[in-house]
Amino acid sequence: MDDKTLVAYGTKYGATAEIAEKIGDVLRHSGLTVDVMPVSRVGDLAPYGSVVLGSALYIGKWRKDAAQFLRDNAEALAQKPVWIFSSGPTEDGDPVELLKGERVPKTLQEVVDSIHPHDTAVFGGYNNAEKMSGLDKWMIKKVGHSMGDFRNWDAITAWASSVAGQIRPAV
């Protein structure tokens, strides 16, 4: 098994891609070999010894491409160390509390449980009005969420450092 780590993600406007890139940077800084890419570009999982998989949340659901990737690759992912993250709550406060304790969407809980990830994390999201469609802006206003960047880079970095330590424990 290769020692390469895959950081794969589903995103709509790029905020989750930025989180994935940060995770990849932290893992690389820890001495790991890392590929960071959208789930749509991932082919074979065989070259990877570990996987970090994440998606943006929209209306409490993962992006379709990320959810499908998770389902399609559940068996292969169950054979590797896996970490899962979601990004999305766009309000002040603890992202897990804002999601009422849900770390993954209910529709994916069974498949996530079958994979037995080492950890699941939820990070705040980013509603960038300059990139969003009019419909998305309307929906965010309708549900009472806020525009802005709610990503906590210190929390993301700390989580990625923990992942790195689990992939390559200190000697």
C-alpha cells in the first residue's frame, strides 16, 4: 500500500476546496505525500494509503458528487484509514451544535458508519455573495443564514494536524 494520502472534496463555489487545500498543506508540512482534488477527478483509490474526504453542505446535504463518491467507494474506503469533514454552517457558533450534533447528513450516516472513519469534523462555511447565484442568495436569506466567511482556520489546521499525527505517528 502506498503512503500517499488523498484529500478529496465536493464544492460548489470553492470554499470547501480552500479547506481541502489547507488540510493538504498541513499534511504535506507534516511530511506526507498528498494529492488534493475534487471527487470528480479521483479515479482509482488503490494508490492511496489514507483518505480525507469532505463536502460542502447545502440545505443539510452533501454535494451530489461527493455523496455519490462516498457511496460508490464505500467498500474501498472501509479498507483504509479515512477522515471525513463537512463545511457549511454559516452562522456564528460551534458548527456541530448549529447542526444539532450531526457530523454527517442523515442520508449518509449508514454508509459513513460502514466505513468506520477515524474522525468526522464539521467546519463553518463561507457564503461569498460575489460568487453566488441569485437563487442561492435568496435561499440563504429565506432560511435566515448569514453571508460571510465562518471558516475557523485555526480549528481546520488543528484537525488536519491531528489527522497527520494519526497517519504518521511521531516516533
